[in-house]
Amino acid sequence: MSVEVGLARAALIGRFFAGRAREIDCTNASVRDGLLFLRDHQVLSDNLGGGTPHGITAIAEVIRTVAELCVSSAFSLWCHRMVMEYVHRTDPATFPRDDWARRLGDVRTLGSTALGTAMAHLVGAGPLPMTIRASNGSLVVNGRVPWASNLFPPEMLVITAGVDDAGGKYVVAVPGDTPGLSIDPYPELLALQATGSSSLHLNDVEIPRDHVLSTEFTSFLRSVRPTFLLLQTALCVGLSTAALRAARKAIGGINVVFEESLQAAEARLHDVESRWRGWLATPNASIVPMRGFVQLRLDAALLAGEATRVEAVVTGGRGYVTRSDTARRIREAAFLPVQAPTEGQLRWELSRSA
């Protein structure tokens, strides 16, 4: 993609999501509409699998652009895109890849990535609570997903993971209309209320054997984890960019006392963004050590918190109004330390690999 085309597309995306951020924040509009807009502009399937000279740069830049304007919409896009990534990496001989790829690509079905506990289990940070057993040629799944998003049944596809009695671990797909799949009432959230986020329960959920994405649990998750983290980092970079841009625009008068803090945050953004852009072309842990992706994700989330703090002190009382963009960004930034992998999980993993 040329620079000119990229800028034109970013401007088009910006106009659409800028006009919707407040309505999304108030849950008066649907995040699905944003996905449909991106579908109509041939964005959703950019760089699937990262198997191009530019890796996942195009979709990462889209997520970053959307996050500058509306983190709820960007987060929903991240969830959906990750499920598209998982499906893309399956073997069409054993999984109905083409059918689900079409459904996800058309946004007939929303993707919900419910692999937070599985990713934590991958690095030794917790058990895999979902159980799977064979029954009459099918698989029966039981357990609880503590947190997932894009939960808008019945047209959704949940990707989760579980373990059988012999210790075999599976990554599986559960369609939203499967009997036994239930969603807890949506809790009231500080932000991102429109993302359909809650807990899932799977009670004797029966799925066909061809709904197993992979029986190679470790290798499958390791292959997608760099993309998982880099696209999460795009959320943080977008939010930080918007906050620091607003702070730079507002600084003046007695608030010039915050110039040093603002410059320090801008320098941190430059560092994070440089590493992020450099690795988008190679979302592969065999090229970039996994520790680098983990550290980047932590640094980006911490920066978003600092960027919104600087914006708040520079903007002053105007930003304290409930429905101001500043207030929304503060609430959006508060989500990042608890998004899986949480700040605690990231710090724990880094401490083990030091």
C-alpha cells in the first residue's frame, strides 16, 4: 500500500469513527457497525497470518487509527481480527476454515477470542480450567471463561481451549447458538460497555470434532501470540497518540509547568511506536524473542496510563466533564492494566525470563 493510499484510508476511517465515539461510549450505537464499515472498505482481511513482506502492518495501523478515536470500536476489531487469525491458521482438511472465514469476513458472525486463560497457561501463569471429553464422535466441553468480548449471540464464534483426561490440550471453536453455552449478565463497566463483555459458561457443550482448530496447543498459541500482543499494542499506541495530541494542543498559560512531563511522555511514545512499527513486519517469536513482544505490550499499556494523566492535568476542568473526550480516554486507559494479559501477568512473565 502506498503512503498516499494509506493516508487516504486513515482519513476515511477517522471520519467514520470520530463521529461515533460518543454514541458508542453511551451504548447508543453498535460496534458491529464499525466492523461492517471496515468490511465494506476491504480492511478486515488485510495481512491475515502476517505472511507478506509488510507482516501485519496494515491491520495494526487500522486498529491504531480506530483506537485514537474510540477504544471500544478498536477493541472489538481486535477481538474479531484475532479470531480471523486463528481460523486462517487452521488446516482446511480438518477444520471448516473457508466457511468460517467467509462468515467472519462478511461480519455475519462476530469473533470472540476467549483465550486469555489459555495464554496465561501457556506461560505457566495458571491452570487451563476448561475440560474436554469425547462422546459419540463429538467433543463435550465444560467450564467457564472468566472474560470474553464480542458476545452477541447467536451470530458469534467463540475460540477457547481445554484439556482432556489424558492431558491433551485443544483449541476449539464454539458457535454462539450451541446448546449449553450461556453468558452472564453484562456487568456495568467503567468503559467499553458496548463491547459485549462478560463471562461465559459451557455446560456439556457438544461440538463436532471438526471444530478443533488445533491439537497442538503450545505451538498454535506460540505462533499467534506475537500478533496477539502487537495488535493489542496498537490499541495502546492509538490511545496514547490521541491523549498526547490533545495535551499538546491544550498546553499554555500556567500549564506550561507540565511541558517537561508532556515531552517525556512524547519521547516514550516515540520509543514504543518505533519498536512496534519495527516488529509489525516480523510477528514471529523465532525472529524477535518473545520477551520483546511482552515488554513492548507492558510499556505501551503503562504509557497509555501516563499519557491520559498528562492530558487530564493539562486540560484541567474541561476534561473532568463526564462525556468529554478526555474523560473517556481516562476510562479507556483504565482498562488496559486488566486486559489479558494483565499488567500483573506481564510483569510476572518478564520477571521469570530476566
